[in-house]
Amino acid sequence: MSQAPQSWITSANGHPDFPLHNLPLGIFSHGDGTPRGGAAIGDLLLDLRAAIALGVFTGAALAAAEAASGATLNAFFALGSAARQALRAALLDLLGEHSTVQTLLASALHPQIDCQMHLPAQVGDYTDFYAGIHHATNVGKLLRPDTPLLPNYKYVPIGYHGRASTLNISGTPVHRPNGQTLPNGASEPMFGPCGRLDFELELGVWIGPGNAQGTAIAIDQAAEHIAGFCLLNDWSARDIQAWEYQPLGPFLSKSFATTLSPWVVTAEALAPFRCAQPPRPAGDPQPLGYLLAEQDQRHGALNIELQALLLTPLMREQGLAPQRLGLSNTQHMYWTVAQMVAHHSVNGCRLQPGDLLGTGTLSGPDEGESGSLLEITEGGKLPLVLANGETRLFLEDGDEVILRARCHGAGLPEIGFGECRGLVVAAQVSARRS
């Protein structure tokens, strides 16, 4: 097995998330400085604006670094894969063990622990899909035991438009939402704090170059429009959702908060972890022509291990580590990311640099692989018993949900996504007419 490339930054070598191979990009601020672009390397981050001032970038890499050094990554996303590759090649050289500018670059490095992370991009639109077939099946069984999946699921990448204004960076507290719910046995709804707050374990997809309105992105070109990936927790108010979702789907039950991990893991860093899309079960329909491309079926899936963990106030008080709730993988997606992009644009919908897609909850088929409490507790019927004796049906105030992701394989450097954290706080008091 060949050794993974090494960096002169010691903490990067063997780092579980950010070795030299990864080099994810994000927006940070340090001290009183303004938000700007940086690249993660081990426990540090490279300030791209400072590195540009040191004169270490030239040519196409310089243009890409300038686009990535602003207050958002939108301009960088718009440049496409050639710019990403140029910047990545330069960073691999500058941060690799044989770099000739080690002493010079030291002033452009900051400990990540001393930096504040911000949303990577200004998001114009956010769309959440439903590509995890095991989650769709598990939830469908709770609602329709005889027909868990509706007939359109295996033909259409199902999605809904979320709320870009309530996308939050990891670490932002999540207020329990207020809304209407219909208690069991009641004939009229009541108003108050959500009682069945849940998390959803998802992958986020950042859009690179977009398309003109009225044109479609072809399935065999869709990969060129995908800039990178992050972790995404699409918080869900299950009791509000149950009352509001018919006939138009989620609204206030989803729009109150969505949490993102801060680092954008580029498509290039994930290239070694691409794999074939799992074959569809016998009897399932073949995707329609605009959703089917041989190259995408052979290399369009990703092998990313996903996990969701819970840290309760009592666990925190007892000094216990977070407890894992579910371990899954992106290979459980029924639709590839390229298929989602192609479908999203097939009606002429305009996608723009910095738009965000969510995959939908990515659960696995077996016990211990669920990506939501709705599945783990079978709709709130079976309490989850934690290792310290606590029980949960849904999330309580003070609970913190942590999402993590890891890519690993034989002969490949292991990389991660960092963490996606959200702490549940009490609902805010709502003004109500008497």
C-alpha cells in the first residue's frame, strides 16, 4: 500500500478529517478580521487572502485563490472544476512536505480553534431531496403499512424547496419551533412548542456553475455543476409536520432551522471514493432517459460513512462522550447526486453558484443504521434507551446532535468532513392574540 502524501504541517499527517489529501474550503474570521476564505489542513487553516499577499500563487491558481478568498465562496463555485483543480494543485504543492515556502507561509496559518466559521456561501435557494430509500420506506411504513412507497418514488427524485434564510453554521443553537399540532384524539389543533423534535442525517451538495433559465443540465454534464459537499441536519418538527403536510408537503415543520458543517469538501478530494451506483432491485423500473447515463451509473455514487450522535445534558454533566444513534453510508441513496441535479433543472429551473441541495435522510436497511429518531423509535412508540439509562422518544431541550462523516478505503488516505453540531434550546415565547 502506497503511503498517503505527507505535509510539513505535522498535525495534518494522520489527521482524521483534514490530511493533505482533503484541503476543504470554508469561510472564517480570526480576531477582529472580516470573514474570508481558508483551507483546512490538520488542526490549522490557511488564510487564502494572506497567502495571496505573500505572492505564493500564480496563473490560474491565483485567479482561483482570489475568487475563494472573499467573504463567500460563490465566485469560486462559479468558476467550475478547472479552477478548483488549479487551486488544489497549488495547495498540494505549498502544503506538501517538499514545499519551498514553509517559513513564508507560517504567518498565513491560524489554529482552527481560534477561528470562527461562517456559512461557506450566500445561498439563493435550498432544495431538500428524499433520495434515501430506506428512510422513505421506514417512514412510509408508519403512515401506509401496506404501501410504504408511493408509485412515483422510483421514477422521480422527490424533493421540496426549503428555506435558505434559516440555514445555520455548525454550533448555532436551534430553537424549538412553535406551531400548530393536532393531539391524538383531538378534533381541533392547538398552538405551542413542538413536542416531537427530530434530526435528519443528510449530505449537503453545493452547486458550482449554474444554468440559464429555460435550459436543462444534461445528466452526463451534471457532475460539472457540483462544487463540493458538506454535512446537513434538516431539523424536523414531526408533530407540526403531521398536521400541515397534506396536501402540499412540509412548511413550518422544516423551515425553522437547517444546520450545515462549515467545510466544503471538494468533488476532487472525493474522487477516490466514487463508486458504482448500487443496482436497483429486481422489478424496479429503469430511470427515464434524462436521468440515465452509463458513466454516472458506473462512478456517480459515493462511499461516505455517516454517523449521528447524541449528547444530552446529563451525559455532559457526567463527562460522557456522545452516544452514536445511527451509522449509515451514502451508498444507500436511491438516486445519484447527478440525477438530482439533472431532475432539478429539467423543467428549465435555474440553478446558481452557491445553491444548496440536501440528499434527504440517509438511513441504512439494518438496525443501528437509522438517520432519524422517527425511525429509531418507530414514530415515538418505542423509547430509545441510552447507555446511561436515559430514554428518548424525540429530542429534549439541552440535547445536542452531532453529525460526522468519514471516507476510507484500502490504500486511500482517510478524510472527514468535520462536525455538524446543533444544540436544542427552549422555544421562544410567541406573541399571541388574546
